[in-house]
Amino acid sequence: MFNDIGPMELLTIIVIAVLVFGPDKLPKVIQDVTRTIRKIREFSEIAKQDIRSELGPEFKDFDFEDLNPKTLLRKQLGNDELGLQEIRNGFDLKKEMAELTDAVNGRDTGSSSSASSSSSSDSAAATPSTGGKIDMTKKPEESEKDDRPPFDFDAT
């Protein structure tokens, strides 16, 4: 329930509780709070039992934790019925980016298609001064004139 409370937060809560309730009333307050939490948990379990009994025998394996969207997605995507694990394993982002960079630069990797070679020849025709090669690692050069409209401080 309080899994994300660190030691400093817990110490702060204890100090505030002692200051608010006083050292003589604090044990009674703690007992009341624990009794209330216990009753809420019992009520929750009874409600879950009632819902399971009303749903019938076909939902006997129903788990209320599955209603949490993260748990549901993790459970559904975790099983390999859909073949998602194969797709994840077959996709290599670094390899795809290297092939794309090579295709843009006009280098032939042997696995590039004819469409990428035709696009590299189009880029070679478009930029004869660079020999058709574009360096993707360099930042674009700043233009000498600023095409942006002036910033109006009063408008914002």
C-alpha cells in the first residue's frame, strides 16, 4: 500500500503525527487506523467474492489485477501467441538506421533495394557540388539572413 514511501517521508509523517495527536493519543489513533484498514480490506475481499460468485463458473480464474491497464497489456503482450516476440527480435534499429544512412549517402550495402539506388541517383543529380553525398551527421549551415518574423514581446 505504501511501497513508495522512503525513510525520510516516513520519519516526517511520524513527527507530524506526534505533533498533531500528541504522544499520549497516538497509540489509540494508530489502533483506530489499523482497524479501519483491516475492515476496508475485509469489505473489499467480500465484494470480490460476491462478484466472482455472480459472474459464474466460467470466470472462476478472473483476477481483479487484470483490470489494471498495465497488467492487462503486460499479460496480453507477454504471451507469444501473437508472434510479437519474433517481431521484436527481428527488428534491429541500428541496422535499419545504418542501411538508411547508407542509402541516403549513396553507398551500396548490397541489401538495399533498387528503389534506394534510384533515390540515391536522384539525390546525386540534385546536388552535383557534393557529388551526391549528404552528410547526415553535420548540422545544417545557418542561413545568413533570418527568415523568421521579429518576436513581439507584447503579444505573448
